Amino acid sequence: MSRIVIALGGNALGKTPGEQLSLLSNVAKIIVELIKDGNEIVLTHGNGPQVGQIALAMEYASNGEAGTPSMPFPECGSMSQGYIGYHMQQSILNELDRQGVKKECVSLITQVLVDSNDSAFQNPTKPIGMFYSKEKAMEIEKEKGYVFTEDAGRGYRRVVPSPIPKKIIEKNSITSLLDNGTIVIAVGGGIPVINSGNGLKGVEAVIDKDRSGALLAREINADIFLILTAVDKVCLNYNTDNEIMLDSLTKEEAEKYIEEGQFAKGSMLPKVEACLDFIGESTSRKAIISSLSKAKEAIDGKTGTVIKRR
């Protein structure tokens, strides 16, 4: 039996609630198979597209005839955690019931502590929301003052600060649920909060789900940190004639390839860095990067890129 933290990208969840529910029915099948193998599972997920959509909708509504109240960005983040978590737990509970597995599943709204002096607040890099053409992005940037950047050849997206996560506030509750045999959905990027001097306070940012997932995996002493993305394995010379798919990476090799610029910022780079954060100096921890459709095969050692200390 292994304690596994699985990080699922926000872009893998589709563009609409209906599409998300449809995609999660397949995710649920994978999770239940891992549960049946005796593993303890914690699911975390990205929320960049969803929080961007929610923030945009709330801004539109507040500027419309109805004049609904303006919604702060941290509250939009909590909404995204809530509705993605609801879809995940419902899909998993339905699949558990179909397969006759007696397990509970719960999603937990989770805060993640960040440093108010993190340089990310002066240098926004985290893509959120919809993809736009360059022309449309520049138009919105001029009108609203948002910052846009090109995202891995797929178009332009708004970027917000992405500070480094320091502490999972609800860690003890997550651990208690796990120890009780519950499947837990938590963090979901994490609602970024700071110590304001008068308690916790939400800030306008989106924490990278891979980094917060790695922190969660460390804090609950997970054995495996599995990042599910769009490719089966990490590649060198990605999307070129000289592409090389990697079965494994040592910490030293990964650091070398990062130095060479092999991994794209905003794409594979934060995933590899998160894996390195998780394994640290441990020789027993294992991180895996693979595709959503081959999650179980990756856990079974049949595909994916395994990252270890050595």
C-alpha cells in the first residue's frame, strides 16, 4: 500500500461544468482502481482556467445592470475549489458505488500560506482563464490593466502572481481524514493567504497546483507524488525531430536539463521542479509525471517518467 498524492491539471478538466463532469467520470474509474489496489489517495487539482472564468463572470455581473457585489479574487479561488471538488467527489462516490467499494470521499476547502514579500507579487506569471488571440489580449490589457502572456503556443492568457507555497493550513484535517480511510480532495492550487499580523488574510494570486501538491505530499508523508498532464512522459527536445522520451530522471539529471532550458516555463518546468521539491534528499520518495489516461500504468511502473533522488 502506498500513500499517493495525485495532481490533476485545471486544463485537463475541460472548459465547461458539463465537460468537466464528463471527463471526471474517467478519472473516477482510475482512482477507484488505485483504491482497490490498497492505496491511500489524496487528489489535488489546478484551478487556473476555472478561477479565471469565475472572476470574469463576477466582474461582468458587477458591472452590469444588476450591480451584483464585486467578488475578491481569493473568494473566486474558493469557489473554484468548491465546484471542482464537488464534481470530483460526486464522480468518485458514484464509481465507488458502481464497483461496490465501501469508501468515503470528501473535498476540503484548503488555504495555503504564502510569504507577503514573495517576489512573485511584483512579477505575475501564472496563466488563468481563457485563451485569447494576441490582438484580443492586447485589447483587454489596455482596457482593464491585466497582464497577458503567450502560453505554450496555445494563445494568450491573463497572468497573476504565483507565490511559493509555504504551509498547508488544513494539513492536520487532511491527515485525520486519510487515517480514517477517507479519499481526500484537497488544496486545489490552494487559496493563497498571508499572515497579516491579525490572522490569515486572502491575497490576489494563484498558487501553482504542482508546487502546492508537492508541499501537500511532503507534509502528509506521501510515498508517491503523481502529476497527471497531457503527455505520457517527460521529453527532451520536446516537439522536435530529435524528441527523446524519458523513462526516469535522477535529481542531478533533472537539474542539468533545467539549466539547459529543456523544460518550458509555465508547462513542464514547474512540474519537474515540483517533483524535485517533493523528493528532496529522500531516497524512498518517488515522483511520477504521466498522462491522465495512463495513471494506473504509471503507478504500476509501465509508463511515465519516474523522478528519484538517484
